[in-house]
Amino acid sequence: MVSATVQLIAQQNDQFRRGDPNVPGIRVITAGLDHLLKRLDIPQAGLALKVAEFSDFTDANDPHSEHDFGAFEFHGHKCFWKLDLYNTDYSMGCDDPTDLAKTRRVLTIMLAEEY
């Protein structure tokens, strides 16, 4: 059984991934993925949409039920996205990841070979 705290973290992670401005944080892509997008002349918006629409959470890719990792195919390339939760100055983990006033999310999207 998943605790109420874990359920709230998963909900907030989903909100952030889908672009909810009420859940603070930043989104980054790795250098390799950025290079691929430029080489294929693909806008980042398509990649962001793929991550926002991700819903294939399983015990294998989401063992803690926090919706903080996903794997997907993008234009023939295996990609991952990962969410990490930090304090407000991004210097360390947060004390209470459910408190949006104390937590900042970092969504990193990368090519699988960059992991």
C-alpha cells in the first residue's frame, strides 16, 4: 500500500511534468539530446509533450510509486526522463518533498546512453 505522502509526491511530480506552474522547478535536457534535436531539426516542444504524456508507470520503472522516472522512444532513440527533488536553492535534497514552498523539482531528459 502506498502512503499518502508518496501519493502526494507522485501527484506533484505528474503536475510538474505536465507543466503546472504551481509546482516550482526547472527542466533541462542533456547535451546529447540537445544535439540530436538540433541535428534532426526537431523542436523541444515535441519532446516536452512526450514526457508530459508519459503514463506507463510499472513496478520496474517506478518501484517507489513516486512517478519520478520514465523511458520512451523518441524519433528512433531510447530516452529517459528523471525527476529529482531539491531544496529551494538546489543545493541538497529537501526536508519535506510534499511542501511546494520548500521543494524545487529538476526534470532531466536524456538519451538512454547518457544515463
